[in-house]
Amino acid sequence: MNEIIKNMLTRVSVRKFTAERVEDEKLKTIVECAKASPTGKNRQMRKFTVVHNREKIQELARAVSSVLDIPNYRIYDCDALILISFEEDDRFGYCDSSVAIQNIYLAAHALGLGSVWINQLREKCNSPEIRRVLDSFNIPKNHVVCGISAIGYPAEHPEPKTRTEPVEFIN
């Protein structure tokens, strides 16, 4: 089987990570893959914020825990986060960011890393507790965080789940 297709079909969401530090070079490669994804009209309006500091990650986790009332939320104890944001009035922002997120997951998997999509911030970016953390990450006030990719070395290796979405071929 083609290696790219095999990578796509074997990628899974990983929610348990080891304490091993992800190499900066791997994170740079992952972000380059994200940036290589298409954007509407080639506008390239997304902002990628890489957080490779466990204390800062837990600071965000505490804010999310408080705002969403999720006790002891820890963002899966990952080693790194990649936040994808865009200007709130960008009509292509969600689609452009979503394809970048897919590239992040495929690149992480190809490099032996695990990842999981976190989407709780999308509607909570302007809550004061979360905004304070986003400000410290230099994410502009007029940006929406479409998704966060939690990245790390997997502590578990789940099997891909059977996909049940309907597919219809019309000839």
C-alpha cells in the first residue's frame, strides 16, 4: 500500500502521552506541513502558535477547566500544543484551519508522534481567563482559535476505529 495512504488510514487520536520531550525539529516539520495545506484563494491568513512549555500548557488547561467547568482538565498532559487561529471575520478561516489541522495530524503520525484535536476554545476565546492566556501566547484579540493540536509521544497505541459514515457512488 502507498505509504501516504497507509499513514492516513492508520492515524488515530492519542489521548495519553509519555513525558518524553518532542524534538524542536519535529515540531518545525509539523508546522511546515500545516502551512503547506491549501487556503481559500491562497490567502494564507492562519496563525500557528506552537507552545512547547508544559507550564504554559497547564496554564491554558487551568483556564479551560475553569471556564468550561471541567475539573482537573490537563490537555492530556501533552508535551506541545499547536494552536491555529484566524481573524474572526475571515469567511474561509474554519475550512483553512481544518485542512491545516489534518496535515498536522498526518505529519505527527509519520514522525512517530501522537496527536488529538482539541476544539473547546472556538467559542470561548474572549472569556477573560482564556483571553489572558491567549494574550500571553501573542494571539491577537480579533482571532478565533479554531483548533488546538495536542502533540507528544504516545503512551498508548489504539487501533483505528471502523468508520461508519455513509458513502454513495453515483455513476
